[in-house]
Amino acid sequence: MLVRTKDARRYGIYVFYDKDGIVDEYNYYFLEDLRKNLSRLLIICNGDVGPEGLERFQKIADEVVVRENKGFDITSYKLGIERYGYEELSQFDEVMVLNSTTYGPFYPFSEMFAAMDQRDVDFWGITKFHQVPFDPFGTIKYGYIPEHIQSYFMVFRRSLFETEDFQNYWRNLPQINSYEEAVGFYETVFTKDFSDKGYKWDVYVNSSDLEHYTYDPLRDFPRRMIEERKCPVIKRRSFFHDYQEAFSRSGGEGSREAFDFIEKELGYDVGLIWKNILRLENQADVKKRMHLNYVLSSKLPLKQNPGKLTACLVLHIYYQELAQYCYKYVTSMPEGTDIYITVPSEEKKKYVEKVFEPLKGYKWEIRIVGNIGRDVAPFLVGCKDIIDKYDLICKVHDKKVYQVMPMSIGESWAYKCFENLLKNKTFVENVIATFEQNPFLGMLTPPVPNHGPYYPTCGKGEWGDNFAVTKEVAEKLGVRVNMNRDKEPVAPLGSMFWVRTKALKSLFAHDWQYQEFPEEPIETDATVLHAIERVYPFCVQHEGYYPALLMVDTYARIEFTNWKFISGELHKAAMNQVGVHRHRELLEKIRELK
């Protein structure tokens, strides 16, 4: 069946779900373009939706239904199809079902509808999933996954929805109780069921040439689908789904490649994506999928002219013998910036003043803050008056580790932090430029220590024994983001970082006092100091920014060697025990040993 483009009548059923009941801007952008191509729009909200979102939905749609979140999207599709009766549906040329799991459109939907109107089909979609020779869900009646239209966007023409075959299908659809049933009873089988009955189907984005490269072209080759084939959407999960999924089939480049193309070449505001995933998803997942690692040059500037962001340095010095070491890195800040130095006593202030006396071209001051809360309290209490004066702050402190011998181990950690934050003037200017070029970037931290006795930190997922106390502090601050004990925080474990001051609004809003911090001696874990060290990035995320990793080019070569050495030795040892396997299977074998 062909459709008359000029006067085609289309009925759209859009199924919305958000765990917080919040409608984000990406939903409105999507629907406002889609609405231009529809005669009627029904929005079905699975679960509660806030009053602001409901009001805006009602302005876009002809009708909005809010229902209990049961039966997944497929049950809402059935509700929308049957809501007005099939006799009334006959006034439409097409009935479409779609959900809120995609971002877009990157190209006007009108282009897609105009193209599909020229194809003689009974039903169609945007993309398809290729055949898989097995059933990973255990619910598919064919025993394998047939080639099928992906159910996030399906369109049925009158030549299909007026038939008894179609109406009986929905009338007899069983109750859906799980994701596996939704996939097995509907998405994976609908296309084959109706194709076998003689109904014709197609998809807008042809991916047949990718059949032996991937089962899911939009998942594995999103940039190719968007750039070369003008796919108007990308799946939300591309930016946060389990990284093992991507790493099992590729080097993990797909999502980042697609995002960069969308940002640089298309007119779509990628801020709509950031705002949604930062509100809902775990930062460790986002960091992996989006490869939020910045390796910046210490030799070549990113920008020839200085930017508009203002920056200052906050430095805490307890060990006066390290003042000269810190002085060297302080001079990496751009001339003219402000330097704040906190010290515990008048005696140490005098010593530091002598060391910093040659420092010219900067406005610097030394503040006596007492000896409580180590470097954290001096920052949160002793320097809270400066937080609104600058766009960016670099927070560092002297670092001397007595409890780990030999002391070269701790000194190497200090070197790792300082080098990757304050290597030299060119590097620091590149850091500031990176914040300017990435408006959703909130925090940059050095890599976590992975040498000597610090290595177990990697296996503990950076939480150690600090998840509960961090969660407690986050709740006190009113920070409401996705925190997961099994997923590492993107945190500055050395308590040194660059940060956009707006991104720490919730942390400083608490108005910290010195008495909230423990006195010396301090426990090695599970104190408020350890919690704040890990809550920093969640405050950043709460304010709508993302935390990321920062390395200078000269240290990246060291870090690459270290991780190659670590992983190589582990892989050899593991494979000697359980045999040679791919990464996922190797992990499973090792876990079985326990």
C-alpha cells in the first residue's frame, strides 16, 4: 500500500516512561517535530508524570493518558491501538507506535515519511534487528531471533490494521510480565508473524549490508547509520548501557563517534542528551561509554587567545618541607591568577611566605586555618568565601605518605596528581580551554593510583569501605543522582582536581563548619573526609555536569604502560588457570572459581 504524502492522515501513539516522572527537553523536541506529521497524537505515560511535564504534553498531544506502569511499552501500544476502536482508526492512513527511548530527530521526520510514502508496504519502521541463530531470552517461539523491525518506532498502514489478522493479534496478546516476555512475545516475532502471512514490510534505514557485521546496526554502528544513511534517531542506551556489551563486539568507539558527529555536524543540541543522562544514569557507565578522558598537550596550546573563564588555585600546605615542591607547580598557573594558600599555623605561614616571596605576577594570600580536616576543611570552610568569585578552581595540597614504606610510593602518587593537574603553563591553559569548549564538563581529576599497595583500590572499585558514609553525606547535601555500590565513582581519590565552581553548588550550600570534621588521628577509611573525596563527582553530576579523567601527554605514556603491564600480567595468570578465553568468558570462568 502506498500513502499520499500531501494529505496523509497519521495517528501516533507515544509511550513515555521516566522513573522520576520528569519530562526532559529531549522529549519535547522529539514530539514537536513528530507532531508536524500527525493528525492525532496520543501520549501514554507509564507511571506518574510531574505537573509541568503533564501540562506541556497536553499542549502537544490531542490526549494524554497516565496509567500504572505495568506491561511495558507493548501493553501501552495495545491500549493506544484499541482506545478509539478500529472503525475510527479507519480514517487514518497510518497508525504508529513509538516510545521515549531515542534521541532525535537529527533530520526532520518529514523527510522519512515522504520517503516511506513511496514504498509499497503494509508496515514499516526506522531500523531493523538482524537475525540471531539463538534465543537469549528463552521466550521466542521460533527458538531464535528472526529479522525484525525494532519496536521503538513501528508504523502500520490501513492495509494491515483494518485486517482481522492485525486486530486478533492485539486482542489475543498475552499479559506481559517481564522484559524477556515483551521481547519474546512481541518485538522479535511481530515482523515474521505478519511477513509469513503475506504482509509486506520495510525499514527506512537500509542495513542489509551490515548483516554479518552486527545484529543491531543502530547499536553497533550509530554514526554510520546517522551520517551515511540519515537515521533520524539514536538509542538512549548508547550513552550509558553496560560497557561490556560494546566491548564484546568492538573497541567501544561507536557511541562517542556518533555523539561527536551529532554535535559537530548536525543542528541537534547535544545538551538535551547530557541533561537527560546526567539526571538518570550512573556516572561510571556514562564515563565508559563516552570515553570521558582528556589527554591534553603540555607543548601545543588548544587556543591562541586566552578565554573568558576565570580561574584560581587553592593550595593547602601542612608539610612545610614540601612548600618548595608545591611552589614549582603553582607557577604553572596563568600569570595574573589568584593563589590561595592555607596553612595550619602562624609558624608555617612565616615559612611558606619566605618560600613564595619570589612569586611575581600573581595575587596570592596565605590563610591560617588550623589543623583539622586535613586539606578538605581548609577548602570547604577556610575558602568558602571565594567559591562565587571564579569560574574554575584548581584544588591541590602537599602530599606526604608516612604510613606506606618506602615513602617513594606515596611520593609517586603526589607526582601523579600534580603532573596531571599543573604540569606547566601550556597544559593549564589547555585545561581551562577544555572547560570552555565543553560546557557540561564539571570536574577533571587525575587517574587513581594503581601502583604498589594502592593497587587493591582498583579491585574495590574506588569505593573501598566508603559507600555507606558517602551515601549519607550525599543525602545530607540533597544530592539525588544514580549512586551504585558496584559502580565506581569518577572521584579524585588524591583530593586534588580542577572543578567548575557552579558544579559544587550543592556541596558549598551546606555551609560546612570545622567541628563537622574529625580531629587527628584520623581513621584510614569511612570518615567524612573519605566521603567528601568521593561525593565531589556526584555533586557535580547533581548540578548537571559530568566528571572526567585528566592526564597530561607526558604522563599518559606512563599510565598506558602501567595499565598494559597490569592487565597483561593478570590475563596471563588467569588464562594459565582457566584457559584462553575472550574477556567476558574469562571473567565468568574466574568468578566461577570462587
